[in-house]
Amino acid sequence: MIAIGGENLIDFVNSSAQGGLPAYTAYPGGSPYNVAMAAALQGAATAYLTPISTDRLGDLLAGRLEECGVHLTGGRSDKPTSLAVVSLQDGIPSYGFYRNDTAERQVSARFLEAVMPKDAILFHVGSLGLIEGGDAAAWEDKFVAWHRSGRLTSLDPNVRPSLISDADGYRRRIRSMMGSADILKLSDEDLLWLYPEHDFEAACLTCFADSKAALTVITKGADGVVAKSGAQTISLPAFPTGKFVDTVGAGDTFMASLLVWMLEQGVTHRKDIDNLTQNQLENALKRAAIAAALNCEKQGCQPPGARDIDRLIA
């Protein structure tokens, strides 16, 4: 089972204009939430650890995950749902967030101990839940402890600079957690924000040196992906989309697809990643890229199922 932690929220996405005013469509979202949904749609046993609000928007969030087959081990909270307002420019999203004292922030060390499934093999965490506060500290502590126990960890910071008041402190947290990650994924934007003193090539080299992950993946949108595992460095092009709509949830779909591939191949410990061949890693990254491309053909995060991905694998 994949155990996933981090925020859930409602994305109000600018979808059209009516009478000169922007119109918004509500989509269930949040990076780890999307990862959980995408993983379950591909058939992986998936647990979502973060509490979801009991308000009407929370019902929408919980219902979507349950429809996909996700186990809501984090339960429900009477606090309100977090919100994000998403504006699109040429299909590229920008975000404004509202998440003070909301349901997904009601996380502590004791809570995580209670909701973590006994049969979880891999623990994935990332995004807004790591920015600040007691919940961020709880996620970090659980992540480090899970790694020290010898079980698989996965990290995707999915950096949102507009929410970060202490940039240096956040960078320290992420770089520290990189030392406890077995699988690390960054977008090119994440990378350049975490290493602002470098250009892309220098940032890649520095990140690869800093990361203690068995597999470090950097996605570059339409320019493909570069990854490093041990002495192996792999570069692959992006998979072409049939009809591009937007990139919302593409990185989350990529992340989920990579994790699902790992478990399907029997990767349950760090040493299993170390033993993967270059051909196997290329297959994993290609499958994840196909899934991300399919997601980009729809508005908002609407990840594909396993069959849709498999039919495009040559």
C-alpha cells in the first residue's frame, strides 16, 4: 500500500468569462490529494492520511477519492476546507491559497501514528503541508522516522513561493528531507527556487550532489525529464499530447505513476531501486510521462487509468 500525506483543497479554476467577469469551476485538488487519486486510478492500494473537512466542499473531496478507491484513513474534521484560486495563462496555472486553521492542517505526531496503515510499504509526502506550522513539523518527523525504519519514502516539494514567508527556513527543511528520501521528484521550477544562485544545469548538479535519494527525478514540462540513480543519468523527451488543455495536476500524475510502477515491479526497499537497470528506469519514466501527457489533455487534474496509459506504451 502507498500511504500519502499532505494538503487537500478545492481549486477554483478560471474556466471562462461571463459578462466580462471571470467564471470559476470547482475541482478537488492539492498535490498529495492528486497523487492519491492518480495512484488509485491505476490500481494501487492507496491510503490518504490527511483529514478532510465535513463541510460540503469536504464531501466533494472525500467523495472523489472514495470513487477512485482511496482509503481515507485520515478521516474527517469539522474545520473548513482549504481553498485555492487558480488562474490560467496559456494553460499554465498560477495560484492563490487560503488555508489557515483548515481541516487539512489538523495533523500532529499522535494523529499520524494513529492513521498510518500497518501494511503501508511506501510513504509519500509533499507540497503545502511542509511549509510551516506544527503540521509541517509532524509530517517531516514522520517522514524521517519512516526512512530510518528502512521503509520506502517519496518526496515531492511542489514549491508554492507565494505561500512561503520564511524562504530560507523552508529551503532548509526540504534539503534536510532530501537526506531521508528514497525517491525525490522536483519540477524545474522547484529546482530553481530551491537553488536560486544557480542556472538550471548547475542547479541539477548541485541537487544531485545534495540528494541522498536512490532516484532523483527533475521534470522539465515540455522539455522532458532528467533523472539520476547511482551512476546512471537518464534524459527522456516529454510524451506528446493529443490536444493540450492545461498542466494542472500533470506533475502529480507523473509522481503517482512512478510510485505505482515501483510497487508493480516489486520495489519495496531502497536496495530494490539501486538494483534497477537503466532500461527499467527509462520504462518507469516513460510510463509516468505518458500519464502526465494524458492528464494535460483535460481541464484540471483528471488522471488516466492504467488501461489508458498502457495502450500508448509501445
